[in-house]
Amino acid sequence: MGKVCVTGGSGFIGSALVRELSARGRKVKVFDNNSRGAMKNLESVRGDIQFIEGDIRNLDDVRNAVEGCSEVYHLAFINGTEYFYNKPDLVLDVGIRGHLAVMDACAELGAETLIYASSSEVYQTPPVIPTPEDVPASIPDVLNPRYSYGGAKLAGELLTLHYRMQSPLKRIIFRPHNIYGPAMGFEHVIPQIVKKIHTANKKNPGRPVSIEIQGDGSQTRAFCNVLDAVRGIILLGEQGNDREIYNVGVNEETSIRDLILAICEHLGIEATLVPGELPKGGTLRRCPDISKLQGLGYSPEFNLHEGLRETVQWYWSHYEDAA
């Protein structure tokens, strides 16, 4: 098998993917500028990979990364809800111009397969739960900057499927759903909850804490451990069908209220939840139908309670890093 390029390979999912590919004996080129990721995420495989620093929007940089690679996993993007609202121009710029550069480099250099990381955000408010891949994708309100991310991901899907069509490139899209694990960044729901609990506990150690939440906590998500996710993503590189879209995740819904209480249980802290305002553009339920990926042999190994243990402890001990 030829070399593999992973864009965004020092990020959370990207670095887990790189570690797993390397463990399977693949030669990996990692492309990133570490603006969101970090080299420490790749310490365990640093001697086994080729790291190339560059800007995903710069075609020459991307060509350097893709050259000699038969497969390209394109994960480079700006993630995190805070960025969607506060830096939508950057989210769109990196998402769309970066994707064009990847497509051009793959076509020009003869890469065989592109596996593109889209997002569950393209479903917005899903009409069916669990949600199959063939429901309509949508952008409910182009005036809301939150949809800069979902919009850029959806544009990436169109580019993956319909741009540079003269190239024989095999094109596969996956939509990850709420992937979690240690070192995922501090802008996501699990680390934000841990931070709130840590702050409240610091003020009144050993006593029950009061946690303000978004909405009433009945919103649901299906949380997938990153180790399960990367196994599914690699399976797509090996067995995924050309011009197909696959959900990656688990089909077990968990309410945000239950998630918070499970985190508190791992920490040995009692909590009272205080309902708050639900940001405009939020989705009340999200859970993927993963039967299409299961048809290739995918089977998640972690349940949420097991996976949370390591994740919660990591964030509890790295709380100061979020300051």
C-alpha cells in the first residue's frame, strides 16, 4: 500500500487517525500548521511519520503534502462552536479554499482515494432520528454565523463529489457525530461541562455544585469515542464505495442532562442543574443511523460510561490549560 496523507493530522481526530494508521504499518505524511492541533498529539509516532507544516489554503503547501500519497484523509478545518459564531470568515476561508487546494493537489498528483471529513452539522435539525445519510442537508438561516461551519462542510461535500471530475479519484465522504476523547480542545460540550464543574467546585470544595446549562438539558447527542471513530474512518479508506457518504458514530442517544450527571459521577461531585437560554441555531436531537457503515463491518467497542472515564480525568487535570 502507498503512503497516506492526513491533513489536520496534529488535531484531535487527525492525530488519533495518524496513530492508528501508523500502528497498522502505514507510512503517513501529516500536514498541519498546528494552529488548532499540537505536535504533542503525535509524540508516540513522531519517529514513524513525516510531518509537513503548511497552510491548507496554499496549493503549493498542499501539493508538497499530497505528493507520493495514494490516499488522502482530509480533516483540516476550523472546528468548535465558539469559532462558528466569532470567526465565521476564517471557518469559511479555511474550509472552502482549503478544500479546493486539496482537490486540485489530488487530481494533479494522481492520488487514488480522497476520504473527506464532513460533519453531522449538515443535517441541522434532522427530520428522522436515527438519521440516515440520504435525508436532505440544509442551512436554515444564512444570516446566522453559526452555520458557517455546516455550510462550509456542505460545500466541501459538493466539491468532493463534483469538482475536478476528469480525475479518476475515488471520493468518499464521512460525517462524524460528536466524537470525544482526551485532548479534543476546550470548545466542545464535554470539556466545557468539566470546566464549569471545576470552577464551581473550586469555590465550594466538597459541596454540591450548581451548574448552569443551555436549555433544560433534554437535548440529545450520540457520543462516539475517538478510538471507535478512527477505526470506522480507516474502514472507509479500505472498503468504502466511490461517491458514497457514511455516518461515523454510535446510535445511542444521551441527553445533555444525563451526560452532565455521568461526568459528576466520575468526579464524585453532586450537582444541581440550572436551566438557561438555548442558543439560536442549536439542534434538540442528533443521532446517526450507522447501518451503512456497519454493513462494512463497523462495530463500536466503547460505551459512553467507559469512554468518559479517561476523558473526564484528562480534562480535570488539564483545566488550567483552558485559561
